[in-house]
Amino acid sequence: MQIATMKILLVCGLFFMLLSPLTAFGEQAYPMGLNEKEWNALSSQKQAEYRAEQYRIDEARRKRAEELEIAEAKARANEITAKKKEIKKRYENARYGDIIQVNISDGKMEIGGKRRPYEPMPFTLVKGVFKRITFRSTKKKKKWLSFTYDIKVGVAYFNNAFYFDLGKDPKHPNRKFIKILENSSWEKGMHYQPNPLDDSSEAIGIDVFIKYVRTPDVKRIEVIHKKEE
């Protein structure tokens, strides 16, 4: 709704700009870059022609800007779709050990500019994929009043480790983040209470539970082991 309103205001602004000179920084501006003296020297018919030409130029610029905006939005949508397809393919082709189930609980997160308790968050990760998880904290002021705060935290599973609080881009991670090396204990599941090296991490005193997710090839592996026995 706000975006639509802004576009309407922008169009109206362009319309009135073309009908009469604008006042910008205390000085009047006239169509086609003319100054006041040049504009006043024109006949009414010529002024009307200049206004029409200025409108044509501005409209062409507006259309180009709109086309560029649409093209950029389409490119972003295509990129998101491609990433989703890639992640889906990784899950479909995953072998045992490629997918982990993670649960973050306890401790506090820096949410809304303050370290707060948060709702436990379970999620899965497949090797080679980075994503941002939304953590939420709800603070009740009164029985009928509460405030909800959200924060997105970058997580990933690659290079034989689980990473927490990488920031928005894994290529340019936060200076300090939590890293937990892959462990064979993840078969049954393992709890960690990592301590960040300083207060730069989004979380402190958290509990991280990690466990391998069973994949279709697990049964094949179990059958092979039984045959070998």
C-alpha cells in the first residue's frame, strides 16, 4: 500500500512539475533547461511546445527507469528461484551426513538492540548451503500488551563444520562467529554450549543441538553392513 501511494505521488509530482516552473533550492527551473530570461522571451505557443517536449523527455526517462526496476526485480526473482532449485537438488541428492538437524535454545540473543531470551528454533541444513534463520523474542508489558522482536542470523554447514552468526554474507562473515566442527557423535545427536570469543556474536549462553538426518542411502548402508557380518 505504501509503495503504491509513493508511485502515485511521484507521478502527480512529475505532472505538476511539467505544468509550471519548479522551485528548487530557492531558484525557479523551466522546461528544457531554460533560465527565466530565456523562458519569458518565448511566446505562449512556444512555451506550450517546450512544456510538451519536456513532458515527452521526462516520460521517456520514467518509462526507462520503470523498465529497469522491473528487469532488476525479475533478475532477483530468477536468482531466488535458481537458489531454491539448487538447494532442492542438494537435498534430493544428499547422502548420509550431508543434512543436519539443528536446534538452538537457551541463552540470549541480541534482538532489538538488547540481549533477550528467545523462542527455541529448530531447522535443517544441507552441506554447502548458507541461509538466514529468524529468531524471535516476545516481551509482555501487560496482560493485554506485548512486543515482538525479530532478528535474522546467518547459519551454514560446510567445510566439515556448522557455522552460526555469519552475518548477511558468508563470503564476508562477522569478525567473530561460532564454529562447531563436524563430529561422529552427530549420528546420535550432540549438545554444545559454545562461547563466542567476544561479545560480537548475536548469541551468548546458547545450547546448540546437532544431529545427522537419516537419508535414503542409510538403509542401503545398513544392508551392506549386515551382509558383511
